[in-house]
Amino acid sequence: MNLIELLANIKKRPSMYLGRKSLSHLRTFLDGYGLARRQLGIPISIEEKSFEQFQKWIEHRFNQPATQSWDRIILFYAEDDSIALTRFFELFDEFWQQYSNEVKSKKPDGVEVMYGRYGQQINESISHG
């Protein structure tokens, strides 16, 4: 299960994963998820690499400087922590839709490179065929 699939499962049953419907609990869960993967030596996945851009996307979306984390920005504009979690999934769906539709470019040597919204390289792989 990758990060995107995990987030989809959490969206369906937040209390099962987070204890209660809370954006703060989601942030803590994701921090623990990332820490556990690093401690186990699991390489960062393309989905996790992409999720790193969510912070910049939220800052841009809410016209906020880089002084607050994505969860704090969303919580600031929500009525409470539960509503903030619902809003997170709406925003994340919007982000992922935009991000997953980013243009791919082909290098002449057969290496495919995907660039994100802010011009950073996300993924590089050799195409077979």
C-alpha cells in the first residue's frame, strides 16, 4: 500500500486509523509513518516525494508565507479539527489531481523525467520500449 492508498483508506475510516476524526491526529500519524519507514530503511516512494510538495501547494493556495505547516494553515481556516480533516482531504484531492496531471518530458537517452508544479524533478526512470 502506498501513501496515496493509505490516505484514501484513512479518508474512508478516519477513526480506525487516527482514533478520532482530527487533522492534528492525521499529521501525527503521517509523521510516525514517515519515521517508521526511515527507521526500517525503506526508500522514499514517488508518492511520498510528491507529498513533500503539498506544503508549498498549501502555502500558495492560501497565500501564506512558509511560516506555518500545512496542517496549521488548514486548521486556521477551518472551524475545528474535525472539519479541518475533511477540508484536508478536499484540498489533497485537488492537489493530487493537479500534481498527477503534470507534464512528463522524455530525454533523448530514453530516461523519462517527471517535473512537478514548481519545476523540481520528482522522478526519473528508464523507459523500456
